[in-house]
Amino acid sequence: MGVRSLYGCIFLFFVCSTEVGLSQSNPHDSLKVVIKDLESRYAAEKIAKENEMLKMDLMMAASKAQKQRLIILFGTIISILGASITFILYRSRNNIKRKNILLSDQHKEICSQNKEIFSQAEQLRLKNKNLDQQNKKLEEVNCEKDSLISIVAHDLRAPLSRTKGLSTILQSTPLSEEQRGVLKLMTQINEEGLHLIKDILNANLETYECPEPTAINLNHFITDHIDRYFKDQARNKAIEIHTVIEEDLEIITDVLSLRRIIDNLISNALKFSFSDSIIFVRVLSVQEAVYISVQDQGPGISIEDQKKMFRKFQKLSARPTSGEASTGLGLAIVKGLVERMKGEITVKSELDKGTEFIIRLEKKLELRSAC
């Protein structure tokens, strides 16, 4: 107990003694009462202070426990976060490692493919080099071909023409039947030779000169050509050539090419027509185009032959009906000329039902580029 408390107790003792003395006559008993009262008060005060100190200790213990719980909680959270981050980093590292391995494999594969591509490129380079050499050889061969055509045109056609002239002269002289038969055979062979030369020259379309488009009456042009060149041949095979053409139909076209087209189509129709049959030549005008049709009643052309009929020197399974010569160039010449005139050619044919060739040409031919 402190000094102040002791002084207070003594002061309280004297006050109590005085009060007791006033009420009682025995001072000794009064003193005991006072002391007892002081002791009880001291004990009560001591217990109160101890209770307060106990409460303070409990509060401090509770606060400390609360702090410890928070520390444990934060530690647990940090541990979980640390473990999660560690796991994520581990997974990420493994993924990166796998990706690196995959990229490495892909890189190796790309390198292998690049090597293969480089190898193929080298092979292509060598092939291109070989092709260039072959092209040069082909150009040389083409030059030789042009030279050969020139020889055919100038050196072979001239003697055949002279032979034809001599045959014509001999026909006007008195000859026996046997001699006339030999002369007829010689004339036929001569004509076939000239016809072959003409077909070879016509097949080489690159040698044509660039023509000026000319206005013509298509009816007069076709009928005059038939009367001049095919009338006797048709009569010899008992074949009638029937034309259906608009009277005043005029077009502007390449006359030389059109003459060759008509010549080859009608000649071809006569070769493959039977005796006592009809060849139809029709012309239809539709807006800015004309359609020229040549139809025969011959053996027809099979589907297989139709796929290859426009190739040069291509002989088909159907043969001329009277043993006429066929070079296999006529249809190739026609197709080349039609395409050169910006036109189209189609064929309709069935076996044993004849064949029809249809040519579509513009009424006004415009030369879009240099020939």
C-alpha cells in the first residue's frame, strides 16, 4: 500500500475513533471495529485491483492471440500464393520447354524441306536449261521445216504444174483407149500431188500473208465456187449439191481464207459421200454473224474420231467412198483458218447418219492484231 493510502487509513482511524467514542464508552472495542473495517476495505480494494490486472492480462492475451491468428492466416495465404505461383511457373516452364522442343523439331523439318526445295529448284533449273536447249533445237528444226515448205512450194509444185499442162495437151491428141486410160491415171496422180502440196502449204498457217477484209456477196461467192471446182466431181459420183443461201447476204471477210474453208469442207463431203446422195450447203444469218453448214449423207464420224479429227495428218477410221486420196490435213486447215478469222467450228455426226460441219463467222471481220 502507498504512503498516501497509509495516511488516509490513519486519518480514517482517528475519525472513526472519535465517532465511536461519542457513541460508545469502550475505546478498545471501537478500535477493533475500525481495524476490522479497514482490513475488509483493504482486502476488497486489493481484490478489485487484482481483478483489473487480471482483466488487463486477459485482454493482452486475447490481443496477442488475435495477432498470432492473423499472422498464421497471412502466413497460410502467403504460403498458398507462393505454392500457386511456384506451380504456375513450373507448368509455364514445362510448357515453354515443350514448345521449344516442338519449335526445334519444326525448325529441323523446315530445314529439311528447304533442302528438298533447293534440290528441286536445282533440278528445275537443270530441266529448264535442257528445255532451253531443246527449244533451240526445235527452232532449228522449225527453220528446217520452213525451208522444206519453201522447197515444196517452189521446186515441187512447178514441175507438177508443167506435167499437168502436158497432160492437158496430150488429151487433145489422138490416143488409143489404153493410152487415154494411162493419161487419165497420170492426170489423177498429178492432181493428187498438187492437192497434197496445197494442203501442206495451207496447214502452215504462219506463212499466210495478212489480208485486207473484203466485202462479198456470200450467195454468189459459194455458188460460183461450187460450179467452178466441184460440179464435175459431184456429177462423176452422181451426187447433188443443194444450196440454201440468202440472195443478197453480204459480209466483210478474208476471201482467201473463206475460199479455203469452203473448198476443204465441200471436198471432204464429196470424198465421204455415197453415190446418189445429197450434200446440203446452208447459210443462216443471225444478227452480226453468219452460220455456214456443210452436211453430207456419208458414213458419219465416231465419237472417238471426233476427239482427234482436227489434228494435222490425222486419218480417221471412215474411208473415202470411192478410194480418193486423203492427207488428213483438210479439217486441221479448216479449224486453223476459222480460228484465225475469230470464228468457231462445230461438228454433228452419227455413224451411218452422215456428218454436218457448222462454221460461225462474223459478218464484219476486224483484224484485231497483226497477222
